[in-house]
Amino acid sequence: MIRLESIVKVYRAGDVPVPALRGIDLEIQRGEFLSIVGPSGSGKSTLMHILGCLDRPSRGVYQFEGRDVHRMTDAQLATIRSRRIGFVFQSFNLLSRWPAVSQVELPLIYRGAPNRRRLALRALAEVGLRHRARHRPTQLSGGEQQRVAIARALVTNPALILADEPTGALDSKSTADLMDMLVRLNKERGMTIVLVTHELEVAAYTHRVVQLRDGRVVSDAPPQQATAPPPATVPEEAPA
């Protein structure tokens, strides 16, 4: 489903190049549940942005469902983001005055899709929140708010779910409930899920753990083989 080859991303701070990714090679199969793990500054958020077509690599090849992403126009990338990828973030990104069902309808409104209310209620039922459809974010727990965010990501039936630290604002009970739900969605719907986290306990729910350090893949293994990452290395100079 996804192939990354020699992906490099370099930002600039004034005249100083700041490398974020230093040659990432990665393949993700359809139906996988994969986690990307690493400490702050490891490059995992940059990698997530590239996977989600929110940013372009400085160099390298990114193929999504067989298509070369680096050859796409901004309009084509926007279409992939809205139709093929669902996003879930740590901060939920819910609108404070809207009830849950309206939050879930939002991507369908942008697409001009019919039957929006029915589809939104179905998505809420899938995450166990059909009975909370009329509640606003302030009336929901943190775990429930994140479930609304996941329902919003699911409602367009995307090929890929990208979850960036989805458990970062949750307590341990809500974290376990949320991860159990993602496992179920992956198993029952065959949905491809890529989850970014800094916690190996969360990564243990996934099929495969990719560990990053200093913008490089240092390990790619099943969760039972994942270990704490090695000590940080001294960054090399950015490529010219």
C-alpha cells in the first residue's frame, strides 16, 4: 500500500540546514497495524506528515497505492487527504459548540456527500458512542472525545488511518479502551492503521513496531522484539 525509498527531509533555520529524516526505507502492506516509535526529535512526526501528504520530502520516492506522490499536484494531494486518509490527533481537534454527530459529519460536508447524518451516526455506533451523538465535547470524557475523532476519521471509509499520539492525553484505562477499539477496527474492517507514539506499551498493541532515532529507522520488528531505543547519537551534518 505504501512504499518509501530513501526519504530525506531537510528544514532550514535561516541559512542552517536541519535534517529531520535521513534516508527512510519503509513498506506498509494493506491491512497492517503498524506503530512508529521514537523520542522527541526522532523524526516520527515529520514522517507522519509525509505519509499523510501534508508535507513533501526533500528527496526520495513515496508511492501510495501504486501512485508516485512526489509527482502529484497540490489539488491531487488534497483529494488523497480527504478521500483516502483519515487523521486522528492527540488534541482531538473538536469544535467546542458542535455535538458529536456534527463533528463526525464535517468531512462529509466538505465532500458534499449525501446521507451525512446517517453515515455519521453509523460511524459513532462503530466506536460505541451512538448514544452520545447529541453531546458536545465539554460533556464527554477525554476517551469519548478521542472516539468521536476516530469516528470522524472513519466516516469517509478511508484506505489508511494515521493516528498521531492518539493516547497522549488519555489516562491508562482510556488508553487501553482506545487501543482495544483500534485493534478491533483493524481486525474486523481490515483497515490499515499507522500509529505514532513514544510509548512501547501502546506500540505493543500493533503488529509491527518501527523505531526511529535521529531521523533513521533503527529497528523494524514485531512488538515482542521491540526494545528501548539506543542512546542518542551526535547528529551528522545535513546533506547538501
